[in-house]
Amino acid sequence: MGLEEDFFIRINSIIYDYNRAEALYTHLYNFLDPNCKDQDTLSLIKYIAEEDRLEKILENPQVLKTPVVRNGKQSTIGYHPDEWKKWE
């Protein structure tokens, strides 16, 4: 499985978990990296219409925090080795 395919599967699973669109948009902001190199695209994503936001994020994964690390039902966004050590 390629990185892009894996990324889309993860995003799709996140979307599936949230039943309401407004909750999805609120949680998507947690995935955005405020220090990413592509500040122009990040600004665009913050200010475009909500219905266009997810598509723009999927087209521009460089604005997302990495890594996304999962351990069963637990997950982190970004580099958190101290948190990972607590996982069983």
C-alpha cells in the first residue's frame, strides 16, 4: 500500500467516525500544521467554504501534521514519543 493510499484510508476512516459535518471540520483543524512550509495553502484552507475544505486538504497533504500514529483505539497527531511509551 502506498503512502498516498494509506493517507486517504486514514482520512476516510476519520470521516466515517464523525456523523456530523461540523464535528468533522472542527476535528480536521487538529490535523493542520500551523508551522507547515506551505502557509499560502494553509491560509486558503482556513478561509474557503466549509464544503470545499476537506477536498483542499486531501489535495494538499503537506499542510497536515505528521506522523499520525495509531495503536488500536489510541492515536496521536505529531511527534509524541513520551505518549507512545505509555501505550500497551
